[in-house]
Amino acid sequence: MDRLQENLIEWITGSKVATVTFSQKKYVNRIKKIAEDHAKLVEIVAENEDGSITAHIPTKAIHVTVYGSKNNGYSDSYDDEKEGAQE
């Protein structure tokens, strides 16, 4: 079986719970740690043979960061990288 390469966050508008699937080890470990510390908030649904994980988390835990924001430490160089990839 090929290793799953996707990371996925999905929820229905208005829902208090989101389903997440992560294949990246740093996020897998983060979800496991949060589930250990906050068992009432995070439910691990599946730990797959390929190392990926699926869990339910509160939608309030989802945070999206925009590149180039002065508050998150990213520079505008992301815009240059994005433009180069589209050429």
C-alpha cells in the first residue's frame, strides 16, 4: 500500500466538530498529544497502517494563517515562490 500523502481538514458549516486526517508526522504527533491531554475534546478515529491518523477535533481549534502577514513571521517571499511555480 502506498503511503497516504494528504492532509485534510473538513467540517460542515455550523458544526462544532471537524474531521482531520494527517500523514505528516509532526501533525500526527500533535493530534496524539492533544488527544492525550484533552480526551474530552479530541477523538482519534483511526490510526492507519501507513502512519496517518484520522481524528475529530473542535472546529474552534482550526486556525488559518495567511502568508505575508507581519504577525506570523512569514515574508512576502512566498508570493515570489508561488509565481515561479505557476510559470
